[in-house]
Amino acid sequence: MCDKMNRGLQITLNGDRLEVAGPLTVSELLDRLEIDARRVAVEHNLVVLKRATFGDTLVRDGDQVEIVNFVGGG
């Protein structure tokens, strides 16, 4: 049972293949990547997510995730 809960997922992250232990949510993925969720936009399988849905959106095997950092400047 533990093997099923922590199996490796193959996802595409910003165009690159990545294996992560899953299942996990977008929020958990950002945490594992040490990315501040307040400073990024996330597209999951071609759908731009609202920040409020990061904790409810599951990342599954074969999913495509794009993470874009906000950069300030002037």
C-alpha cells in the first residue's frame, strides 16, 4: 500500500521531464521545488489555475505543468 501512495510520477515541468513522488497537489509540488506560491502563476494541462485551487488540484502521471515566476522591475 505504501508503494502505491509514494510511486513516481512522470510529469512535464516547463517543457522538461521530471519524476516526482506522488500523488501530490500543485501546492505540494511548489513546496518540494521550494517555490513561493505567492510569486508564481501555474498552468496545469493547459489551464491557468487560480491560486486558491493550488491545494485542491492533483498532479497526476503524464500531466503538464508550467510555472512562471513574477519578476518586478521598473
